[in-house]
Amino acid sequence: MIKYLDLQKINASFEPELSDALLRVSHSGWYLHGEATARFEEEFAAYCGTSYCVGTGNGLDALTLIFLAYRELGVMDAGDEVIVPANTYIATLLSILRAGLKPMLCEPSFETCNIDAAYAETLITPRTRAILPVHLYGRLADMKEICELANRYELKVIEDAAQAHGAVWNKVLPGKENQPLRAGNLGDAAAFSFYPAKNLGALGDGGAITTHDERLAATVRSIANYGSTEKYVHRYQGINSRLDELQAAVLSVKLPRLDQDNIRRREIAQIYKEGIDWQRLELQSTVHTNDINEANVFHIFPVFSPRRDEWQRYLNSHGICTQIHYPIPPHRQEALKKEYGMQQLPITERIHNEELSLPISPLLTNEDIERIIDCANTFI
């Protein structure tokens, strides 16, 4: 059996450094707001190229805290609108709703599965305050078009980078220096998740926000600590969302290998691209729309087929595990059906009906990949 993602094997590949780091924290007697968290925040800010990083309890909280902070700073108000791709994990929309704002669902481009800036422009109203691009599957959205659109309408750009740790934008962005920029440094602020299955994953929940905005970072940090910057003194109606010392220590061990693992993911994607009989199988993939480069870290390798479920059963019967990201789009979920269930979003629905994720762990061998390709190509 080839697992979709063998987390036990991945974490074992960081030993003994991983266990040593956990023991140091365990023996330190300090488990929140300590040296390990401060060190990782500094390391991750430097890695992303931002001035600030604030650790949070998870990725959903990271996004929510950005919006809550903008509300406290007077940038946004209750009921203001945020343009967000319709084909994303539900957490992206929940973050907007939790902050008392209104998601405006934008169709993606089927070729990239990322937000369509031209369609986004049609959704802008006097209440629009931000665009929230999601770097879905590990591929950067077209940040040049998004930033130019945001500049024209004076909107904030907030990245959902939960699947794009380490992805690099090599083109010029409005207002940014002419140099490669990583995910997390492509807009006004960004949110990351360190869920264990991410390219940079903890051993439990964890998240972070990155930004150059000192006031935003300070406000996020305060809101995440019950609205406090001084013990027992509360300026905001905050929440409790902290990256704990154990998870921060794990992430500091894993961060130095992130680029190497992402290179391996791109190598595997290239082998898939060259080996799968796309035409005969009537499959499509986002890898055919651009060169495989640093703008895609392949958190997920998506393929699309009208016979998705049949194809998944076939691969599983031959010992190859796959996943679907995601089977039900947010606007069709029971939780959001009342507000958004009547919307017609055919591109989004096609993506969710046809997407299948092939294994792309950086620890897969070339022999594993060839076995997956050989099996895929025998499907009739």
C-alpha cells in the first residue's frame, strides 16, 4: 500500500533532532509565550521576508485574527465585504464570517484553480475592503493582477498561504522591490496553517500571520491573548489563540529542510507530468498551464476527471491511496447553504466534482511514483 501521506515516516525522518527539541521544551518548564515560540517567529519572518510573524493556535485563527485586527484598527467594519475564491476549504470563508464580515464568492480559473482577478473586479462594491487570494494546492495565485486590482480600488490583500509554505513569486509586484518574494510577503498580511499534513507541519495544530505592518502585528498579538498586552489588562474583546512551545520547537527543526522538500515535490510533479498518459485517460491538471517552478510547492498534486470516483476506486484497489480536495464546495455545505446555496458557480462545482489528489510526499521514491503512474495508465 502506498499511503497518500505517511506522517509517521515524515516525522521519523527528522529524528533525533525532533525528539531532542521536544525534550528540551518539556524539561524547560515553560510551555507558552517562551523562547521556542519567539525563536520560530523570528525564523519564519526571516524566511518569508517579512518584518513580523505572530504565532497562533491554527490557520483558521490566523486568518480570523487579521480581520479582527483590521476591524479594531478601523480599516474594516461589520458587514464589509471580502472577495474570496469559491473553491477553497471552508475555513477560509469561516474566518471572514467569524470577524463579522461578508464573503463575496469569486469563481476561479479552471486552468489554475486560483482566483480569477477579472471576475473579482465585477464583485467590487462600495463595501469591499479586501481580496483574499488562496494559494490553492500550493500554487501561487496571480499576485500581480490581484495587487494591481487592489491598488486601483484601495483594497487590502490578505493571503491564505495555508498550502503554500515556501512558494516563490519571481515577478515584479506593485509596491514591492524587484526581487523574488515568498508566500506570506505578497500582500498586506498572510495567514499560514501548520496542520501536520502541510509542507511545514507541526505535531498538532498551529498557525501564524506574517506582515510588514507593525500596528497590525501588535493588534493581532494582543487579540490572540484575550485582548491583552499587559497581564490582566484587556484592551480588546480578544480570543485565546497561541502557538505553544512544543509546536514552535518542532517547526524550528523542520523549517531548514522546507526548501529541499519542496524541490522534491516539484521533481515528483515533473515525473507525473511526463509519465501519465493524460490524453488517453482524458485527465487534466494545473501543471499543464505553466512550467513547474518555485511558484508551486505542490502541497497537493491535483488531477481532474469526470470519472474521478471510478478512478479513485481503481487506484485504491491496486494499493494506491488518494484523496479528494474537496468533495463539497463551501456554498453547498449545510453550514453555508442558507446564505450561499442559491449561487450558481459552475467552475467551482466542476473542480470539486472532478478533483483527485495523487500522493506527492517528498519521501516517496521514484519507484513509488513509477508504480503509481503505471497503475494510472492501465485504467480503462
